[in-house]
Amino acid sequence: MTERKKLLTKKALAEALDMSSTTLWRVIKSNQALAKKNKLRACPAHKSYSSGRKYYLADEVQDWLDYVNGFDLKQHC
């Protein structure tokens, strides 16, 4: 199981990835749409319980962003 200490809120995730929170959520939203359209995996998020807040791991989100961006670049080449 993931250590609770490493789980980040939205604001802490933006700080960990060195982006403003607005920019980060625009990037995530556009990449989620691209991932859904091309049937790629969704952005990794964790919850304490089914209706709880979402928490993120910076490494997982960064890997996912690289994965989706890499897929998008391959299509445009």
C-alpha cells in the first residue's frame, strides 16, 4: 500500500511539479480528454474511501503526463 506521507493534495501536487495550480489542472484536463479519446490509461488518483478527496503521487502523475504526451507526439510525427 502507498505511504500516506507521500500522497499530495491538488495544491501540493502543483508545487511538487513546479507549476501553478491553474496550469497544472488545464494540462491534466486536456490530457485526460486525449487519454479518453485514445483509450489510454487515466490519471492516477487515490482516495481514502469511495466518496473521499483525491490524492496524488507526484511521480505517478509526472509519468502519466509523459506517457500521454509521448503518445500524442507519436501521432503527430
